[in-house]
Amino acid sequence: MAKKESIALIKGDAIKELKKIKDDSIDFVLTDPPYNLGLFMKNRATNLSALRKNHFSGKEWDNLEINDWKENMEQLFFQLDRVLKEGGNLIVFMAVIKIETLINIAEKNNFYYKTTGIWHKKNPMPRNKDLHFINSNECWAYFVNNKKTGTFNNKGKTIHDFFETALTSSKEKEFGGHPTQKPLPLMDHLIQILSNKGDTILDPFMGSGSTGVSASRLGRNFIGIELNGDYVKIAKQRLKKSKQCQLDL
Ligand SMILES: C[S@@+](CC[C@H](N)C(=O)[O-])C[C@H]1O[C@@H](n2cnc3c(N)ncnc32)[C@H](O)[C@@H]1O
């Protein structure tokens, strides 16, 4: 019988739980932390409650003063440097206006900056379409830990720093939705290129577990951390359904 992947889903705070993970034990970190756009939007008198329903989720890291957010990110990168193997890949989804700050923090913590990539949404909500350009993309920053290159499975092909999908389908939200749930084809794309079968992938802000579902169906081990118990429940249900993996709950 084929070996089952090991999956651990942890309810708790990212930094506190990361401290319990062994040094040099993770091959790839793929994560989508809150973008901390709460105060920025509030100061611009944006209709925050409407936006929050659609875009924001974790109140904890969303409404911080910029210096407090930077301090959290410093602690996050310090821990990621410790738990990732040398040459381990790191992808962090982030708002484009924060990318330079993120790169500075990553470089201070021994990460080599590679790329800023784009996820383009084919069918974004056309909110206020007669007033401005419709926001249809999100960014991810790609780093390698302590080395200039990590696993990169391009199989001889040219791979652009741009990937297009539809918004997360309702089928992927059958156990309840997450406001910023990432579509599985996007996670599959990144996991196939940046890790190998049998690797261990970590997502310290896993939300509804999209990274974990992709990891398990592609034969990778997974560790997910999430503060909100309702999202942990959704992640458990999604993972149980996606594959008969060994759930270390
Ligand atoms: C942008 S969402 C991730 C969504 C995920 N990519 C998905 O597809 O469902 C960020 C998540 O981080 C969680 N979060 C916020 N602060 C946290 C913390 N301190 N520790 C762990 N998780 C946290 C939020 O509850 C939220 O679910």
C-alpha cells in the first residue's frame, strides 16, 4: 500500500506554534497571512464593513499600526528561517504595497529574494466599475532560505511569474467559505514547481486549509496553523474528504 502523507492541523497563534516546530524540518512554506490593510482602508474612509466581508478575515493581524505589523513579520521570518531547511522555498502572498517592506524583513532573516509574482483573477467582483480599474490581482513574494536557489521543477519549460485562475469555486467551499480562500489550481501550481513528493509543507496562516488540500493530494506532508477554530474545522473537513491521509489531529 502507498505510504500515507502525514497531516497536522493546529489551532493556535502562528508565532507561538512555530516555536514548537523543530529546526530545519520544513521543505517549503506556502502562506497567505492577513495583509494588514484595515487601518489603511479606515484612514481613506473606505466602506470597511463591506470590504471586510469580502477581503479580510483575521482581525488579529489586519488592524495593526504599521510598526506593530512589522514587528510581527520580523518574528514570523525569524521563525521561518529557523524551521526551514537550507535551500527551502518560501512563498508569502501579500498586498503589492507591502512587498518592499516584506523583502527588507526577509533579507535581514537570511532569505534570498527571487521573484514577485501575480495571481490574476479572471472573474473579480466588478465593484464600482465605472469609477476605477477593477482590482483583479494579488501578489506573492518568493524567497529561498540561506541559498540562491531551491527546488524548481520547471521540467525544461519557461514558467512566467503570472498565473491566472477563476475565483475559488463554490464546490471548494462546500464545508463553509473563507473570505480570502485561495483556489486549489493556484496552490497546486506553486506546490508542484517548488516542492517534491514526500516533502513537508507548512502554512502558519492556513485559513480553510487550501495549502493543505493541495499538499495532500500531491503527495506532500502538511502542517497547518490557524487561530480561528471555525476555519480549522473547515480545513479538517476538506482534508478528510480530499484524501485518505493520516490526520494527526
Ligand atoms: C488570508 S487568510 C488565509 C486564507 C487561506 N489561504 C485559505 O485559502 O483559506 C489568513 C488567515 O490567518 C489567520 N490568522 C490571523 N492571525 C493569525 C495568527 N496570529 N496566527 C494564526 N493564524 C492567524 C486568519 O484567521 C485567517 O484565516
